[in-house]
Amino acid sequence: MALLVLPIVLALLSFLIPQKLVRYFGLAGALSSLVVALGHLSYFNPERYVSIFDPNKLFPLGLSFKMGYDGLSLTMVLLVNAIVTIILLANFAKELAENKTFTALVFLMQFGLLGVFLAQDGLLFYGFWEITLIPIFFILYWFGQQNNNSVLLKFFIYTLLGSLGMLLSFIVLGTNVQSFAYNDLAVAGSFMASKMACWVACGFLLAFAIKIPLFPFHTWQPNTYTTAPMAGTMLLSALMLKMALFGMIKWMIPITYNGFSEIKWLIITLGSIGIVYGAIIAIKQKDIKTLFAYASISHVGLIAAGIVLFTQTSLESAVIQIINHSIVAVGLFFAADIIESRTGTRNIYELGGIAKLAPRFAFWFALMTFVSVSVPFTAGFIGEFLLIKELFMAHWVTGLFASTTLVFGAVYMLRAYQVSMFGTPKMTSFEDLKWNEILVFASLTVAAILIGISPACIMNFVKPSIEHINELMVGSLNFIK
């Protein structure tokens, strides 16, 4: 249980640490959580499921409190702990890093995210899902831009309504079984009439579509990302939306498969529209942070469309894209924050000539741009290629829409980079990267290249988990004991 308990302990300890040591404590605490996760990885067999908590009895409301992981869940756990470490490293030189409340909220967010990916009980999954809303809301409220109340209210209402849809789906599933344990819910879903299963799937979809966000449920996202502090934007884009993509793979589709076929092509269509819509709006943006926000909508539309195909290849490549999207989101929003903090503007047409003033920043920003447009030997290349191929095999029209991400992505990313780095100089000074900023960019780039060179290490790691999920849909319920 150290994997889950450590972040909440770190959150509480954050208030006891002297203020001048908080930045060091935060980074050390995040590293310790990452080490614990790597320890679990060191002895993990992808063919098995590992239980970390199973009281073997029922609690009120049918709660089983079962928690554990397979290859898919452990991948998400490692992603959470790695990204939280990078976020705190990125903030290390900022005044915000000395804020005890901020550090505690980041660890509380980490706790909620880990709970989502480790939960093997429906109500427990929902509970941790809701827990994540608390710290991110206060991070946005206390440390984001002033006068963002309307943006936060919209974000809160959207996510709350979506969560209620998911809760209703769990309640409907739980009325015919003994508990809300994953196995029991899978049984309930397998015996459910297709029409009812479709309605249950829609409840899940409402929550997940808002969180992803899937077109047209995306309207809360651009302004929320733009007004959030750097850490808040990173948490939202790199981690929080991954809860929904994971939920589609692990919970929504396998459990409601009897009725899922009724909405399958609706989701693929919305995802395909989102790919083109997000990219076109991104091309028109002057605000570099807003540009990256709409680019995120485009990329996650592709991932969502690939997931609902629910083939072995589409799911494995979707996991690679989930990781790649986290890498790209952190890198690009970090670059946007560096630009804003040093120049006071995010308008790309008010920048220019930065490459001459800060060559190290221009170099690492260029590498993250290449990773974003999925050049060969980066994580996005194989992930996007396989997803587009699978969508072409499903229907040539969806494949055509999906393939536009390669063209549009290059247009808006290269435009943003060229104008800001090599455009007509608008400023006389720009501080180059500090040591921690170089380390952040280097870590992200190395991760993207390693996965791009050897994507099989991820695909083989999650393959047994995906096979087990497929077995659930044909009635084999033996992989979780």
C-alpha cells in the first residue's frame, strides 16, 4: 500500500516542513514515490495481476475496497509518478515551489490519480475520480490567473455533471450483483440487455467525454488550460484527462459491451471531428498556450477514436499515444510558461528572435516540437501511424480524417516555433534555460526517443492486460482473484 499511501503522507508532511525547504521536500517526495513505483515494476510479471489491498469482505453499499494493478494500471501509475516529479522539477526555481499548500495539493492530486488507476471496485474508482477534482480546483483557484471565477465555475459544473452520469451507471450495474467489485460489475454487464447496457455506456461516456475532452464537450478546456498556472495545466493535460482514456479501456467498453456497439461510431465520429476541429482552431491562434490547448483536443480525439475500435493493436498503440501525449503536453506547456514568464506575453507575433538570445531554449523547444509532430524515432510516430492504420481499416473516411493530424499538426507547431524563435526580433533580452529546465526538457525528450525506438517494450507490457480485458467480454473472469 506504500504506492498509494506515500503521496497522502507527503501531502500532510508538506505543512510541517520549514518554508525554505519545501521545494526540496516536494522534489524529494516525488522522487521517492517514483522509486517506489519502479520497485513494483522491478518484480512485476505482465502476465499476472497484483493485489495490493483486498480485505476479502464486503462493506456498506457493496464496497469491496479491492485495489491492485495489471500491466495497464502499472503503466499509468508509473506515468503519474514520473510526470508529478517532472512538474515539481519544472517549478523548482519558482516562488510557487516554496508554497506549502501548493505542494500538498500536488501530492493530494497524485494520491487521487493513483487511486483511480489502482481501484478494482466501481464506487472506489468513482470516489478517487472525485477526489482529483478537489486539489486541481484549488490549484486553479488559488494559483491561477485572477478573475477566472467564470472559467472555474464552468469547469466545475461540467466535470461534476459528467461524474454524476458515471455514478448513475455504476448504481445501475450494482443493483443486480452482490458488490461493486470489478468482477461483479463485469458479470452484471454481460447479462444486461443491450438497450440498458447502451444507456449505462452513455452515463460513462458523459463523464469520460467531458474529461478527455471529446468534441463537443471540450468548451471548458481552452480557457481552463490558459488561465491555469503551469503546474495546473500540466496536471490537467498530462494526467487528469488520462483518467478518462483509461476508464474507457478498463471500465466503460468491457463492462457495457452488450450495448456499446450502439454508440461506437458516434464516438469515432466525434473523435474524428475533434481531430480536424482542434487542429484548425489551433492554426488560427496567436496565444501560444491556447494554441497548445486546441492542439491537445486534436490529439486526444485521435486516441479516443482509436480506443473505441477496441482491437488489440488499436489499444496497444493508444497506450503509447497516451504516454506520448503526456510527454508532449508537459513539454509544450512548459515552453509556453518559460516564454510568458520571461517576456510577459504569450502572443507569438509579439515574440521573435528568441533563438539568438536563448539558443539552449530554442534547441530544446525545437526537439519538443519535433516530438509533437511525430517525426520518426519518437513515441508519437509509431502510435499515430498504428492508430491511423486501424481507423483506415475500420472505414476509409475515419482514416482520412485521422491522417489530417499529421499535416495540420506540422502547420500549427512549425508556425508557432518559427514565428517565436526566428521571427522579427521584438525584444533585447531573454534569459536562457536554468539547470532544472534543461533537465525537464532532456528527460521528456529522452523518454520520447526511447519509446520511439523501442515501442514494443510498452506494447508487450500492456498486451496481457488488454488480452484479459477482451476475455472479460467473452465471459472469462478468472484473471482477477
